[in-house]
Amino acid sequence: MEGSVLTSIRENIATVTFQHPASNSFPSALLERLIENINRLSNDNTTSVIILKSEGKKAFCAGASFNELITIDNLEDGKKFFSGFANLINAMRTCSKLIIGRVHGKAVGGGVGIIAATDYCFATENSDIRLSELSIGIGPFVIEPAITRKAGIAAFSKLTLDATEWHSAYWAKDHNLYSRVFENTTSMDEFVEKLSKKLASYNPDALTELKKILWKGTENWNTLLMERAALSGELVLSNFTKDALQKFKK
């Protein structure tokens, strides 16, 4: 019930797969394990490219653990909870290896943040996205910089304000969150395998330098995302949010 993060390396390609029975959501401990895997691969000379994926046939990622969210009762725990995805996005951002996202299903909240933090992301037609944070009294503040960087402020605004609406995989592609959408996982996996092998054959030093260029201008995110985590930690303690969370739980 705690979920898992598994990493395999073959032909200089690392595949990182996460799993949790609650729609591939992330309790804090599981987030920490994913961050540890990404940080380790960043320093692994046998790895040139990382493929990030989740298990199952339904959701890609339901974001942070709802069960943990509803137990928060003080500012310190609130900031710590929301810093989980802040640390993950920063680990993906500073990782020396290109990260390819392989998305097979729907993504909510922090799951959309993961998609935005990949360097190159592919998805199936089933991979709709939604930012539901406003509907429970908080906001997607921690993941906003990653989403806005890819999709722009107008698309982020629409995702955030349409908090109860799903946006299709093709909408996400049109707004640069996905680079390509496939009819099924078979065709997607064939493409991702071929692409990752091609990338892994390139000069690893060139790939590392390219990664730095792709994330130019985000050097302040270590501070920015932690400030956003603190803001979310305050909001989750409000009476409005506590009432909304209890209604959502029921």
C-alpha cells in the first residue's frame, strides 16, 4: 500500500517507474524515493537519458496524497507537505540528464506538474489533465512556474479556473505540455524507445549542456517553490479549506 519507485538501466537509458494503488498518487515518502532516484541518476555516468512513467492502465498520477493532506494541522507540516512536489520539480530541473515523460492516463494537480517538469513528454489520447486545487480551497501554486514555463500564463489560468473540468490530451499538446499524442500505449512505447535510443547515442556532454540551456532562467526556483509551498501550507489550514476537504472526502 506504500507504493514503489523502480529504476532499471539498459543501454544508457534509465527507466524510472512509480506506482501507488491510489491512482498513482504520492505520499511524502514515495515522493522522497522518486527524488532520490532522480538525484542518483543525475550523477550516474552510465545513464544518458531518463524515461519517467507510472504503472497501470488508468491514471498516470493523481498528485499528492489526499489522505496526508487532510491530516495537516500546523504550518510546519503544511509547508513540509507541499514542499514535496517543490523538491521533485527542482530535482527534475537540475538533473543533468534529459527526462522523457511517458504518460498513459489522466493526471491531476501535482501529476500535471510532473508532466510540465519533463524535458520532452509524450502521451496517449486518454491522458487528460486537470488542476483541481481551487475546488478544495488551495491553488496550484507550487507547480505553477513549471506549467507556465511550458504552456504560458493564459493556459495556466484556464486550467486553474476551470478547476472541475478535464482538458483533453490534445488540448495539452496544443499548449506544449505534450509534444505528441498517440492512439495507444503500444505506438507510444515504440516511439519513446526509438527516440530514447537515438538520444542516448549522442554526446552525453552535449545533452548535459542542452539541459542547462533548456532550463535557463529558472535558477531562483529553489527559493520560489519553497515560498509557494509555505503559501499553500497556510491556505490548507483555513476553515474554508478544511470544510472543503471534508466535503470532498465524503
